[in-house]
Amino acid sequence: DTGVSQNPRHKITKRGQNVTFRCDPISEHNRLYWYRQTLGQGPEFLTYFQNEAQLEKSRLLSDRFSAERPKGSFSTLEIQRTEQGDSAMYLCASSDRDRGSPEQYFGPGTRLTVT
Amino acid sequence: GEDVEQSLFLSVREGDSSVINCTYTDSSSTYLYWYKQEPGAGLQLLTYIFSNMDMKQDQRLTVLLNKKDKHLSLRIADTQTGDSAIYFCAGTGGGNKLTFGTGTQLKVEL
């Protein structure tokens, strides 16, 4: 297994544009999480899925943000009408809670810069 | 919700032990975790401890949990230059998401 992968690794966009990130979790992990990390801070939870169901969303996830996991495998996170405050590292993690495993494994992240 | 606090910076000499401390507020955290982050990279899971345990050892890493004081520590024995990174503790609170501290930057000097 190659671990959690995220694409793209870096994204530079102009304010007002839409961006979409992809996360491929570890194979057969049923839970997938999105976090956001700004410079000098720890990651903050955005949302998580169990299979294809989005079970929890943070108040940080404004209506410009939408996440999907259509077939319970990969997930996408879209940000519409980007703002400079959206510049951050977006991290994806997955876990296998069906087997009672508490570990969350993180991908390398997508660094978003909004100019 | 869960609050997690860490000291910001720790400097040690190569070969010494490092102890990174963390305090948390939510006693319902089922698991508590330590992650390592190198510059520009994602988070690497180092170890975790179940809340009914006091200690867990894994090679050079020792985790101590004091539930009464809501205090978690990570000891790294024989610290090496490759251990230089930011270390985050995290708790699950009563749910599934992780709440992270602000991270402790560990600098290992020769």
C-alpha cells in the first residue's frame, strides 16, 4: 500500500477562482478526513466521511467549501470563489475504524496559495 | 470542544533525551496521539496511547499519560538530528476528529 495520496501537491490560484483537490485514501479505509493547516498552527478539522456519507462538518467549512466522496473511495474538496484567507495546507487522512483501528494516516497535503 | 496546548520550542543536544509535553482539556479523549511533521510535509503518525493506559513504549519513544492532570508527554531517547521537526499531540475528544495542539518545534544540535 502506498499510503494516502493527494493531488495536486501545490496550487496557486487567483482570488475568486474555484479550485478542487483530490485525496486517495489507503485502500479499504472506510473513514476519510479533511483538515486545514495554516502557517505556525496545528491542523484543524474540516469534515469527515464514513464510506460515502459525510458525517460531520466543522464550522470552518463555509458554504464556499464542498467535499464529496461519491463511491466511498477517493474524495474531492472544492473551494469556490477563493479568498486570500483560504491559503493553507489542506491535509487528508484516512482510518480503518471497521477493524477498530484508531490510527489516522495523513497524506502529504495540498498547499494552496491564493494571490 | 477539546483544547490542546504545547510549548512552542525545545532544543536538545544530539544523544540526549527529549521530552515534549502536552496538556489537553477533554477527559473523554479515547486516544491521544503524537505526530511528527517535517518542513513542507504531511504528518507522520509516531505513536498513540489508549486513554486507560499510563505508559507506552515503542523503540526510542515513550509516551506517558497522566489522566488526572490531563498531561501527555513524549520522550525521545538518544535524540538524533533526523528527529528535528515539529511534533504535534492530538486527542479525539468524544468523537472521531483529531484536535491538535500548536506543535512543538524540536531542534537537535550537534
